[in-house]
Amino acid sequence: MESRILPVDGWSKVVHFTDKNSGLNALISVHDATLGPSCGGCRVFPYESFEAGLEDVKNLSRGMTYKNALGGIPFGGGKAVIFANPKTDKTPEMLRAFGQAVDSLDGLYYTAEDSGVSEDDMKMIQSVTKFAAGIDKKGVGGNPSPFTSRGVWRGMQAAARQKFHAESLNGLSVSILGVGAVGMELARLIHEEGGTLVVADVNQAAVSEAVERFGAKAVTPEQAIAADVDIFSPCALGGAINLDTIDVIKAKVVAGAANNQLRTPDMDEALRARGILYCPDYVINAAGVISVGLEILGTWTNDEMNRRIDKIGDTLTEIFKRAEAEDAPTGAIANKLALEVIAKGAKAA
Ligand code: NAD
């Protein structure tokens, strides 16, 4: 195995690993390790160039620094990418070689699942390094989605308090785009609290289930974005808030699970300018990473998870209040708050 440290300004350590025998070609990026060892998933993807993979791993690891800081776990931000097609190129040898690469950093980076990496793959990686998590989530059969749904629900309640002075979601209407693992359970929580639902999904079976179980109104994805509701909840792919959709959104709150909901960073300010309260995606959907953090710390219990998840609502409330006081968009305030948490951690160390 060969490794080469790449000098990257503003990142703590970026290492390129290659292994001729297994064909491994991977990057591990540690953006910041002030709050603790860096932690973040490994993505397997056939990037079109080395530069494209480097850009992705840099951005993703920086995102993890912010997410972990506001998730309240003592971890810095890291991420890994393996240059390979997950369907055709991935082999046990390659995964074990990646595990050795992680191990060689001696705990500076903990890896976990991301797109292109399965639970079985993680077991393979864990056979050669103890710095791999996300495979032992007790109580939920390895599936973090119910926790993510709970986190989004708590965040939505906080947003409803802020925007509508509502004590609960009772009587409020929510449009969910994407009723998959997270969206469906979220729909259940909203329905049980007395909220009404509009749902859309490219999977018609999922839509039918939501209609049957929760009395949801079925619409097309375009109609879900433009629905005349109180809250819009993007729970499908990223980029739901973009130049084409921003002007048709009628909801006054955006609170969903999807990663990278804003196609471009300026959508943060665009939402604010339209009087729409945006729950920054990496804050409201942080339950998965909180779960990984507790697993690494060895303090994972259902009760502790729920306690930590419920704090997502408090963190968002703090963000909303500051955004209001500083007349600034919530995404920018979230980033600022994350930097403050890190600076405090640096002082305490
Ligand atoms: P999922 O695949 O189970 O559900 C996504 C749903 O969106 C599916 O039902 C799919 O059919 C639907 N969909 C896809 N494209 C669509 C489109 N163009 N229009 C309408 N519907 C569409 O995924 P999930 O685990 O529920 O995650 C949802 C989102 O939340 C993803 O962006 C994911 O990255 C993010 N997220 C999930 C978790 C988690 O714990 N699962 C944690 C953090 C973030």
C-alpha cells in the first residue's frame, strides 16, 4: 500500500492511498479534529477524475465538521472516497485494503457507511480496523432511519413554534416529497400529532401506503413542492430548493431530511427573503451521525439516542432566534454556530 499526504490549505490531513494488489484508489480527508477524532462515511463512486473525487471528499469532510459539532458529539469532520464503481469494481480485497488505510491513521479518522457501501462491506472493513462504525446500532436492526425521522419531526416542531407560535403540529399541514424510509415514519409522527399530509413519491406503492395509513393527499412531486401548506418537507434527493422551485414554494417552513436541499448556497438567503424559515439540512437530519458517534463512544442506548435527538429541536431554536436577531439566513447562522462550538472546544483542550 502506498500513501501520499496531499497539502490542502484549511484541511487537517488529506491522504491518497493506492494499493496495486487490490486496486484500491482512495482518499481520506480529515477536515478538522479539534473536537475529537474525525468521523464520517466512506463513499464508493466512479468519479470521472481524481480532482472530482478530491473536491467531493474535501467538501464532504468539511460538512461533517459542522454536522458533528452541531450534533453535539465529540468528533471532528472526516470523510473517505474510494474511486470505484460500487456495482462492478468493489471486492473484499479492496475493502480490506481500505480498512488498512483507515487503520494506518491510528484513530484520526473513523469510517462509516455512505453511498456505495453496505453493512456487509463495513463488516469487511471492520475485520481489519477498529476505527469503523455504523454496523452495530442496537435496537433498530442497523437502520438509523427511524431516528432520523424523529429528529426531523422534533426540528419541525421547533420550526412550527418559531414561525406559527404553534405548541404542536396539530392542525398544521405538511407536504412531504419522498415517503421512503425517513419520510414514511415522519408522516406517521405528523399524522399521530394531528397534522394533515400531502405526499408525493416516484414510487406509487409508497404514496398509496401513506394515503391509506395517514389519509394523506397524493400529488405529483411538482405539486408537492408548490403545495399550499404550512410546511414543506423534502425527504427525497438533494437540490429540491433551486432556482426553478424557489418561487413556487408556498409553505412558510422548510423542514426535511434530504441532504443538500439547497442546490446552491444562495438559496439560503433566497428562502429568508421570501419569509420562509429554513431548517438547515445538516442540523435537522443529524440523527444518523449522532448514532454513529454514540456507537464509537460505546454509550449507545435507545434512551440516550432519543435524548440527543430531541436536542436537535433546541439547536434549531437557537439558530432561528439568532437568525432573527442578526437578520441573517439560518444556514449561515448554523455554520457560524458550528464554528463557535469548535472554537470553544479548542479553548477547552
Ligand atoms: P429512501 O431511498 O428510503 O427514500 C427516498 C424516497 O424518495 C423514495 O421513496 C424514493 O422513491 C423517493 N424519490 C426519489 N426521487 C424522487 C423524486 N424525484 N420525486 C419524488 N420522490 C422521489 O431514503 P431515506 O433513507 O428515506 O432518505 C431520504 C433523504 O434523507 C435522502 O436524501 C438521504 O440522504 C437523507 N438522509 C437520510 C438519513 C437516514 O437515516 N436514512 C439520514 C440523513 C439524511
